[in-house]
Amino acid sequence: MMLCTALVFIMHLGFAAVEAGFTQAKNTVNILFKNTLTPAIGLLTFAFFGFNLMYPAFADGPGWFDFSGFLLSDSSGLSYNSGYTYWTDFLFQGMFAATAATIVSGAVAERIKINAYFIFTVIFVGLIYPVIGSWKWGGGALDAMGFYDFAGSTLVHSVGGWGALAGVIIIGPRIGKYVDGKVVDKEGSSVPLATIGVFLLWLGWFGFNGGSVLSADPMATSVVLVNTSLAACAGALGGCFTGYFMFNRLDFGMVLNGVLAGLVGITAGADVMNITDSLIIGLISGTLVVFSAVFLDKLKLDDCVGAISVHLTCGVFGTLAVGIFGSMAGWSQFLTQLKGVAICGGAAFTSAFIIFFIMKKTFGIRVSAKHEVEGLDSHEHGIRGYTIVYND
């Protein structure tokens, strides 16, 4: 469990690399600044009250909200079972919690005020994410309903994706992204860096999904890891083929996001799928991520790194796939999954939308046009990520 926690921690480096690689060079330091402080702020917030919101014990039976007090408990820390301790469970879940905010970071990059983003992070990681998570993983109402989400296709990824969608709607597209009805590509700073980030995320996913077994059982863990890998591979091919069909070129960005799409898609049911199921889920996820990205551009919803397509679209599909493929497949389970997706999605989107809307109407969430055009690195941080001449 401790090894898996370390692997999930490494995922934050992967997110930082992907986001920095896919965005413009003039904003690299700003991206890295956010992605460094996100797990720091997220883990502290989760320790202060988020963890006890997510695992409140529900004294009156499975419900929608309960709270077992502020701060971590030394007495609870004495509890132990064969799979993990109280402390490792906190660290493992804390890394999950910070991931939800990191997903939002990529979607609204290059134009969000740093203070607005961190205020959102505190509320989303400390309050919104753990309350939604408690409905399933904390023994709440969705758990009693029979909703299944093994490692977080919905509870982590689509929750973060819904938050990202709300942010993108409220903040609007980057300057010059949509001109005369056409989509203008904003060249990323480093394809190699984005590639390294995807491989770091793939590595971290072994801990993300493998650790969710909550034991060191070799058979259960190995099945989860094999299914996770195969879905990622199929997702890469799905992104490659669909990208070629849509754009008439070998779009490497879609291959990278296809890998992530396959990983997100399998996360809800990695322990209940067979090899064929995993390949199908990965392939469909890799296909969906391309169509989703194109659809969002048609709606002029500017997602810098494809976070909504990867985490929301494929998170929803992966959760529904539990009712279509694998050992739990069935009409009744599909309807239960659909209800869970709708409830979690409605709560996450509405909450995030309200947070962003209030901030926009009070102190604003978007940087000035001058700062956006010239780059956030020089204006907010006083340094540049690369010693090169920046293009507008």
C-alpha cells in the first residue's frame, strides 16, 4: 500500500509534465507552480477536514453527509488490518483527492488567476470531492444502492472532469483560440515533456488501480494491473486510428490522450473485467477522447490539455461499462451505474459552477488580456521556463 501511495504521488509529476508540455512556453512556470502547490494544499486540506468528510462512519446508516471531526486522529491511527494502516489509507486517498483538482488545472490553464485556482482547490479537494466520495467509498447512499466504482472513474476522474467543464464554461476560451469559426492551434512548449508525463502517469496508474485492491493479494492485484495496461494500449491505438480518420494525420497528441483515456476508462472496473473486456473498453475510450475533443471545440469550450475529454467523457463511459462488460454486467447494474454517474456529476458540476461563478462576480478569475498575451511567467513569477524567444 505504501508503494502504491508513492506511485500515485508520482502521478502529480506526470500531470505537471503533461500540462506544461501541452501548453505554451510562456506559461510553463505558472503551470509548474500550480501543479507543485496543488498536492501540497490538497493534502493539507484533506488532512484538516477532507478525510473525515470522506470516511465519516455514517452513524445513522448510509446517507449523503456526515462528519467525524477535524484533523487526523491519533487513536484511529492505532487501528490496523492486513492490507493497510489508517495512516497509509489517509496518504493514499489524499493523493487521489489532489488529483481531482489537478484535472481542473489543465483545462483552465493559461488564463486563470492563481489565487482563484487555489481557492477553488481548497474547496474542491477539502469539501466537494470528499463528500461525493463518501457516498460510495465512505459507505454512503451510493454504496447502499449498489453503485460500483473500483478506483475512481467517476469519483475521481469524472468529478474532476465536471469541475473542469464548469471552469471552462465560466472562464471562457483563450484569446485567439477561435477565430472566424475556426479552431486555432496553440502550440505546446514540449512534446517530449508531454510524452514523459504520460508515461509517468501510466506508471503511477499501477499504484492508482493496484492500490485500490487494498491488499497484497498477488492474483487480484496482477489481474488489475494487466487489465490496466491492456486498456492503456488499446486506448493508444484507438486515439491513433480515430485521430487519423478525423484529421488525416498521425496525431501524436491524440495517441498520448488515448493512453490516458484507456486508463481512465478501465479504472471503474479493473477488477471485474477480463482481457477482452479491457481491450474493448480501452479501444472505445481512445476513440471517444478524439470525438469529445472535436465536439468541445465546436462548442468553443477551450480545454488546453484535453482534460475534459480524457477524465469526464471516458470516466463516465468507464463507469457505465461496469454494467455492460465483465462479471457485474446486467441491465439492473447499468441503471445503477447511470444513476450514480448522474448524481455525482450533478453534484460536482453544480458545486464547481457555483464556486467559479461567485469568484468571477466578486474578484474575477481571469488574468488581464495583456498578461495572457504576453505570458503568465514573466508577469506573475518573474522567470521563464525556457531560455528561448517566445512567440505570441
